[in-house]
Amino acid sequence: MPDNAANYLKCKNYICFFYFGIIIDSFDYQRPLGCLRSDPAVKSIFILKCLLGYESIREDRTYMSKPESITLEHLALINKYITVRQKTLDLCVPLEIEDMVVQPASFVSPPKWHLAHTTWFFVTFVFHRFGVDYAWPDKYFPQLFNSYYKSQGQHWVQGDRGNLSRPTVKQIQTLRQEVDEVMISWLERFNGDIPSEIQTVVRLGLEHEQQHQELLMMDIKYILWCNPSKPAYLPSTSIHRGSVLSNPGQKAYENENWSSDGGLQQFGVGLPSADFCFDNETPQHNAYLQPYSIAHRTVSNAEFSEFIADGGYQEPSFWLSEGWDYIQKDNINAPLYWRSEEGDGKDRWQEYTLNGMEEVRGDVPVSHISFHEAYAYARWANKRLPTEFEWEHFAKHNPSCKSASIRETTELFLENNLAQAYYPEHAEGFVNVNGGLWEWTSSTYAPYPGYRSEKGAFGEYNGKFMINQVVLRGGCFATPRAHYRMSYRNFYQAHQRWAFTGLRLVEEKV
Ligand SMILES: [Fe+2]
């Protein structure tokens, strides 16, 4: 039997498993399309099928170039679509319906908005661009679910998303289900030959949804924390990970660091790329590094507690002017989710994690700090923050930090019920490069030399935010596994700290 014919039969069989699962799962309103994750029997059969010949169906294949096996690539795209869309729903399972609609701060979005907006992306940029026969069920949906795409017409004010009781969560879940059914049916009709321009935009929509999965976790944590009862997101049975820190009081920099002679180094992604990347990661270019030393691990809670106890938040010389004004205005004296309680004549710090309020653990990385706090800590420690190029050069030398290796070895929270970032136990000497927390750099978010923003609506994705933002590198424990990339450039404003952020220390090598 010709290879293509054999592949086609395998693929039809595989598609049947998806539809079989969809039919079964349609009885469970909250988990449409969820059979491969939620039903152990079907999942076992799926794994068996993979072992019998579908091992090449992987999430991390590229769609930037013509695939060698069109049929398998076609299935990989459908597989990824179903998996990614389901994960967004899975993240909302621990929530009550009331958790889905509130917006306690303008920078936070209600979870139901994330569910709707990620769906809007596919309708707007896939269905309407490629002529799929689909009409919005409500004429206001395009406006309500658009985030900031001026080219796509008016959008609702971000800070007012929580003021809308309609559309309801139920309506949005129905919308998602309808759009998913149309999408899968449409992709399947290409019969194994999806045009590359469609593959590219669908893949972009999935990467966009994975970004929102992390945003969703940031927002859920903030929403639950704003309640005085501090409800937990994860059940109390969730796992507390161990730590590689035998002595939490150890200084991250003094004990272990990695030195580089610097020199001219290559950064950025050259096109065409073998892997997916956003346009802000391009083009490939050189940058010169001075010799430097960088800590093996990020700063711990124990270390950051010393900064607090030493009056770090009360000493203006450690702070940039804007940072000092910011902590004065908002009366900030600790990381975002820390609260102090009197005990034994001194402050005892508690921290809100996805498990609820707990004692601050000294042996885990400090998290939820702004760039200003990271900068002040580094000044206090007589060190500095790395540039994004120093960070990437360091990470490239971490044997456990290759892009594929990260995806395979990082013990991420969704699979492990992690309530906070921790120092992984198997880090091959370099600790916590791969995904505990996003790490603040000293680099402002600017275009790489030769960068050209995409034309049209996708030019609004990254390029227009290249002002007044700071680059963060790495990834965090809430970043979807398949979304990790060494070249990834995250960015936030210097005062923002509801993202899962931390810091690593550097100094010049003499
Ligand atoms: Fe978005």
C-alpha cells in the first residue's frame, strides 16, 4: 500500500477517535471535546494508537513550511487545535460561575472574556478571512470580544469588561463549542491538504490562545486573592514540590554562578524558521556582550525577606525615581501576594498561592515582583539585572534548556498541580532557567535590528507595544508546555507584578 494511502487510512481512523470522543463528551456540558484528557478509557486507546504508529503526530511541528507528510501535518493541526482549546476550558473547571465574571482591577479580565476573546480570534482571522460560512450569533460580539485591534473596528473598554453580565458564561461556552465544531469540520474538509496560509493563521490563533491560558491563570489568582476569604484555586491535596535548596539562606549569586567571556553572539530567529515564533523574535542578528557572571538560580523568598528586613522598601537610594514614587503611592512594602502578621515580636509573612494563604516558604523563588522591585533588590545586593541577551546566552549553555528539552522535562503546574514556582530537582547544574518564573531583564522592549512589523491586523500583535515596556525571559510554571521557546520575548510595564515574575542577579566579570 502506498505510504500516502496508508497514512490516509490511519488518519481517518484517528479522526474517528476524535469524533467518537466528541460524541461521548457532548453529554458533559462543561467539557466539550474533552475526551482525550478526561476519559481514561479513551485516553488509553489514544495512547495505544500513538504507540502503534501515530508517534509522529506531535504538537510542536512547524507549519511555516510545506510539510513532508501533508496528511499527518493536517492531523497534527487538528489535534493541536482540540488540545489547546480544551486546556483553556480545563483551567476554568475549579472556578465557580461567579468567579468567571468579576474584574477587580482594570488590568485583569474576567475569565469568561478570555474564553470569548480567544474564540473571537479564530472567527475574525480564520473564518472571515478565508470565507468560512459562519455568522456571529450576536451583532455585539465582535465589539465585546475584540481586545485592541483597531483594524477590526471598535472594541469595548478593557476596564469595563467586568461590567457586562451578558453575554453569559453559558452563551460563551456555547459559542466556543459551535466555533470549534465549525473549525474542525472545515479543516477536515481539506482532506489532508490544508493550504499553508491557513495553517499559519490557525497556528497563530493557537499560540495566541496559549498566551491567554497564562493570562487566565494570572487573572484567576488575582481575582481569588481579592476576596478576603482567599479561596484556593487548587484542592488542598495539590502537591508541594521539594526544593534543591538545602540551605534557603544561601545567596543565589555567591554560591554558584556561570561566567562568560562575552564577545559577539548571535540572537533572534532567522526566517524561514523551523519552529513557530512571533515576529518580535526576529530577525537574526549579532549583539556584543561584555564578560559577565550570572547566578545559577533566581532569588529565593528567603533572600528577598532579608531585603525587606534590611529596610529595602524604605531606602530610596535603591530605587529608580519612578519606582520609588510607585511604592510610595501604592504603599508597597513586599511582593504582591505577601501579607505580614505579628508573631513572636516580629513580622511573619504569609503568601497567597494557588493553594490559598500559606506561610512564605524560604526555599522557593520570590515571585510577583515588579521590575522596580527587581531593580531595587539587585542594587541592594550590589549586583544588577541581566540584559535579555545575557540571559539568553546563559540559557543556551544550560543542557536542560534546549527548546525541546524544556517541553519534555519541565514539571509544569497543570500536570503536577503546582501551587507556585519552585526550584526543580533535576536541573543539571543550572537551576530554574527553564520555567519557574518569567525573569525581569534590564532590556527595554524594542525592535531587534532589521525588525519589520507584519502588515495588516497582525502588525498590531506585537510591534505597537514596543514602548515603555521591559523584556522578561524564560517562561513560568503557568506557561503551557508547548509554548516555551528560548527566544521568547515577554514584556510588561515596569510597575506590573501580577504576572509570575522573578529575578536573577548578574555582575560584570573582572
Ligand atoms: Fe489576545
